[in-house]
Amino acid sequence: MSIIKSFAVGQGDMFYIKHNSDNFTIIDCDLCEDNAERIITELKAGASAKGVTRFICTHPDEDHFGGIERLDDAMPISNFYVVKNQAIKDADTVSFERYRTLRDGEKAYYIYKGCSRRWMNQSSDARGSSGLHILWPDLKNDHFVEALAACDAGESFNNTSAVIRYSLQHGASFMWLGDLETEFMENIADAIELPKTTVVFAAHHGRQSGKIPDSWLEKLDPQIIVIGEAPSRHLHYYTGYKKLTQNLAGDITFDLMGDKVHVYASNENYTHKGLENENQSKFDGYVGSITVETEYTL
């Protein structure tokens, strides 16, 4: 059993994975005075029984590391996973200063396509793997090299985003795309491996600017696409796919049990006709379930 949660934090991103092994993973954050205490309390509870906790920052945008100083002060980050960069900003914020300290410090682990690390995707006698794989960036890819140069010059940051895939053995898989932009994804379509994936979090919070191209969707063949928080006029709604919309659902929790994914929403009035009703009650706000289709696992 694993639990994955996507927090509704406004127009930013924040997730955690409570693994079915001795691992706890936080992906991105956007904390503020209004939500920090509630979210950090939940993160502490989830991580308390795990031996390894890691934080993965997909890319250096404020809405993906906002309030990281609050998190680091409350539950010190001892494993900071990041795409190596030297991003600069027009104005340093407290959050960017802390991000930079973590990025450049001894707690940093620089992620890239195919990287391997105990216990991210390697097991040992002490504990099992977390089931995480980094599918991007390819540090030698020309498109990434160009994007990294723009990032380090302080011009744009989205296309340095990591592509992260989590898979539960004999169960569901999930993918995070950060804020990759559509044209960039099209440019690297032949340079990235994209196995079938159960749930995909749409790039750039579901905005049109991060529309996942057909060349990716045909390979990923997702059963659910999660559309993040952004003004509805900016969103792309992926006709023909089952969607969960965070604007309406609020926090979304995925309970992974064998070949099932049970979905819960903090907005208890949120409904979804496309999901199976299996009368689950582990959390409040049960929305429905899916049965995982056969897929290739890394």
C-alpha cells in the first residue's frame, strides 16, 4: 500500500508519497502562512514512521519551492534532490535563498535521466526501494542544454523541470512533469522513454502552455490526468481522458491498494461519474476508484 497526495496550494504544486517501503517523498512545495501549519503537520505525521525522507524540487520556480524555509525549519531536509543549476533571480526572496543553500550544499543530490541511488531506486538489506525513477533531464541533450543556459541566466526556468515516475510493484504508476512547456516536450519526444503510466499530473498545472503533446500521450496512455490549479481560461482539459480537476476537488489523495487506486477529495461535494464506486472509507471524501491496466514497469 502507498498513499500519494496532491495538495491544493493555489497556483503552485506540492505532493507527497508515503511509500509502501521505508521511504517518504515530498515533491515541490508552495507554503504560506495560511496553509503551512496544516500541511507540515500532515507531512510530519506521514514521515514519522519512515526511515528515509527526501524532498524533490522539479525546477527553480517560486511556486515549486515557495515557503521551503518553513518546511526546512520544521522538519529539516536531509536529502534535497534537484536538477543541477545555477539559477539567478531578479530579486532574492527568503524562499529562494533557502533553495539556493540547499541546492548548493552537502545535502543536495543532483538528479538526471537514469540516475540510481539507494534508496530512491535501489534496495538494500536495510530497506526497500522507493520505486522512483528520473526519466529526464538528459544532461547532454541539446534542448536541455539550451534550457539550462536560459535558467542560469535568469531568463526562464520551466524547461529544466525533471520528469519523475513512481511505480508500485504490480500496481499503479504516477508521473510528474513539473512545468515543462509543450514545444519543449515535442522537441524531446524521441529522447525520453515514456512507459504507460496510470496517473499523470499535467505539466504547468494543466495550463495550455504545458499541454502534454499527443506524441507523449500515445505512449503514456494514462487512465487519469490530474489538472492542477490555475484560472480555468488558461487550462487544457484533455478531451477523451478521465480528468481530476484540482480547482474543484481541492486536495486529492490516492490510496494505492494492489491493482486498485482509490481517490479521495477534500471537497466532499466533488464527484466523478467516470470512476468505479467501491464504497471505500479510509479517508473522508471518497470519489471513486480505478483498476490499474496492465503496464510496463521500469
